Amino acid sequence: MDTLNIYSSGATPEYLAGHYMLQGASSMLPVMALAPQENERILDMCAAPGGKTTYIGKIILITHITNNYC
């Protein structure tokens, strides 16, 4: 019989394997305030693990994201 595994917030096997990460409002609000536009160049100097940079990329639909770690 299969057992039911209950995980704490985000601690599923997929999360622990690095398939996805949770992003809080604290990472989304600065991007919303920045209001990035297509063809802008944005340098995120503290992009570890890259949540804000990924969100910026999603908004402006860029295909190449480079993370510069602090």
C-alpha cells in the first residue's frame, strides 16, 4: 500500500531536487516597481538565486538571462 507523504511548504521531492523554487512577494514587488520594458538592459547585481532576474525575463520575454552573483 502506498503511503501519503506530507511535506512542509515547498519541501516536495521535486523542490528538493531543484526542479522549482518558491518566490515570495519580496522578490516580485521590486520588479513590479521597476516596470521593465522590452529592449531595456537591466543588470541585477545581486541575482542569487535569480528569482527577480527570472521574473524580469518573464515580463520582458527575453531569451537569455545571465546571473551575476554577489
